[in-house]
Amino acid sequence: MPHLMLTTASGETTPITLKPDENTLGRGPRNDIVIDSPQASRVHAVITVEPAFVTIRDLGSRNGTYVNDHRIQSQMLVHDDTIRLGSYEMRFVSGDQEFSHVEAERVSTEPRLLLQLDLEDDPTATDLPTTSPGKP
């Protein structure tokens, strides 16, 4: 089962096992993983564990969710990714995930990127023959 190695601002490290489906992270006490940091939103992010892969999605937090020092909206996680929420840092450990190393492909789950890729694949109009002015 995948898990996080949570490191607090004071340097304490705690393993946290991720349950199947959604795991909420944030400052609020109703979260699956409570982040005791004033920089974390009450409901900051969600980690979704599926049979083949794990994703993290920011839930509109003020200070953002970072994976490997890049602010993300949604990101597929691979073994040893570093997640930062507020002053807390977590290392993702893939465990027995079916696909634990996707480093070369780094698939993004951001909808606008998928839309942009779709637009790039649209066929263009066929080239029409051009004529010079005054000639048929």
C-alpha cells in the first residue's frame, strides 16, 4: 500500500498509510491527514489512490500544493516525489503500486493541458491552389 513519510517543521518523521480512494489533507480536524500548519488550508488537497496510480489535487488552497518544488493543480505521483503543504514536507513511497515509476512520461492530469493537446491534433484545412491576380 502506498504511503507518505511526513516530516514536520520540527524535523519529526511519521509514516502515514494512504487508504484506497480519496485521502484529504489539510488543517481541519475532519481531514484524513491533518496538517498542523498555519499555511495549510482547512481542506488543502486530496490524494487519490487507484489500483494503478496515485494522484494529488490541490483544492483551491491559498498557499498552494507543491510536488518536487513545482506548484501544481493536479499531478500523478511517482516513488520519491516530495510534496509540500505549508511547512510540512512529505515523501511519497509507492509501495506495491502497479506502476511505481512513470518518471519518463510524467503524465499530467491538468484538464487544460489535455485540451491543448487535443487542439494541436486537429487537422488543418487542405492547401488550396493559389492563383495570381488576373490569371485563372
